[in-house]
Amino acid sequence: MRKAIFDTDTASDDAIALMLALDYFEVLGVTIVAGNVKFENEVSNALFTLEYLNKPDIPVYLGAQRPLLGQWRTVEEVHGKNGFGDWEYPSPLKKPENEFAADAIIRLSKEYEGELEILAVSPLTNIALAYLKDSRIINRIRKIWIMGGAFTRGNTTEIAEFNFWVDPEAAQIVLNAGFDITIVPWEIAEESATITDEEWNKIEDINTKRSEFFLKVNRVLREYSKSVGSRGSVHPDSLTVTIAYDNSVAIEKVSKYVNVELCSRSRGAMLIDWYGLNKRRPNAEVVIKADSQKFKKYLFDSLSKA
Ligand code: BDR
Ligand code: CA
């Protein structure tokens, strides 16, 4: 089985993406980073998810509790106050590890040199810190799958997607470091990984522990997404993990030089050099079309498991 670290600001869709990652990869650790909701809620959500899915032995590492520079805001209106749709789940018994997330990334990259992949469905602060401490990780990490960036339809500012907006400096560091990277941008998820009302009804009918989990943690996400004009709840992190597992879910990709804007009103915007204007070598593969049916088949299959 492929080996991966799941780097997350665990709220609604992150938890479903973690469920998929546990199906498809040997998850060596879950690393938590500041993003969606209060850090302590993200930690608790990750610990609870692992317990709920009967994987209590997978270690959880605490990472950056704020971005490298600048201010960010948490988005409880998107995911609910605790990030899990306000579901008052029982307190997890499981505890996080003492090792800092960036150190765990560096250590695991040595233990699994050339094999380790990172499923990065959150701001990139932990990975940037790991790289700043030990830049040779670029040669040891096989691949980073990044959920981040928007072409034009920002979900946080007019132009910026949340993960890149929270820590654009970290995103810029990671993109320019020399890793092998695939990016799944926001719009691709909205097009291909939106769960409509009809699909929500089907998930209600599945009636497993997993489907119940999906419905509970994504309750506020669904309401919020519809309130801003999406056709249902949008699942970018789950799509990213599915593409990491089965690359054929990404129907079209382009290899380009990608950077992130750091300034003013456009802070966090993804900058794709479509025409090679900067004469820079491509540093990322960007998914521009995904197979919605295939993604949903994977999701429904996983939710149907006992
Ligand atoms: C991203 O931001 C978070 O709210 C989601 O979990 C996803 O990783 C979407 O912009
Ligand atoms: Ca996320």
C-alpha cells in the first residue's frame, strides 16, 4: 500500500477525505495545521475521526497554530462552530503525539525515503516549515497532492481560495521548493465534487456508520455552500485524495509554473503562467477537469462500507 501523511485543518470535508485516505493509503500520520476552525477543535475532530473509523493507532501530530505571516480568519460559518456541523460528538480518548508535525514530516520522509506522499488538504504551513528546516526533504518525498488555489472564482476573496489565502507565503515556499506537485483547484471541486440534494437523499438511504458521519459533519457545510450559490456541499479535499489514489479521476491536467500572490487585495491568488511568460520550468501539474461520476462512485462505495 502507498504510504502517506494526511496534512489537515480538520473540519467537515477534511474528515471525509481522511476516511477515503484510510481506505486507499497506509496513513503514517495526521498532521494538524491552522485553518478552518480553532486549532483545538481541528485536533479533536481528527482524533475523533480516527477513533470513529476504528483507526485509533494512527498518530496525530500538532503543527503550526498560525500561518507564517499575516492574519487569517477561521470560517465557522462554513463548517459549524466546531468544524463538524455543530455535532456534539463524544470527547475522543485518543491523545496527540508530542513530536511537532514538521519534525514528524522530516522523520517520516527519512524512514520512507522515496515512498512518502503528502495529502495536503489545508494551508501549507507545516510543509513549508519542514522544508525550511530540512530542504533535502524535496528529494525524499515522492509527491505532494495539494488542494488549493482558484482560477478566478475565489471562495474566500474574489480571487483567492481558502488554503492559499490563509498562508500564501507557505504556499509560495512549497511551490518553489522543487517538490513533485499536483494541484486540485477550487473550481474543479465545485464542478465535480458537489453533493446535490438528490445525492444527499441517497446518502441518507445508505444508512451505515460512515454515511451517518458524512451527514453529521457536513450539515453546516451543505447549508453554507447552498447559501452562496453552490448546488450542494462541495468536497475539494475528498476529490484531491481520490485523484491521488486514482489519477484517472483527473481527466485533464496541465503542467505550468504556478506561484501565489502575496500582496494587497489579491493576496492568496493562484498565479498560473499559462503562456510561459516567465520562462520558468513548470513546477506543478494543475488539474483542469475531473470525472465527477468516478469520484462519486468512490465516495459512495466508501460510505457504504460497514
Ligand atoms: C478548502 O478550505 C477548507 O475550508 C476546505 O477544507 C478545503 O481544504 C477549500 O477552499
Ligand atoms: Ca481542508
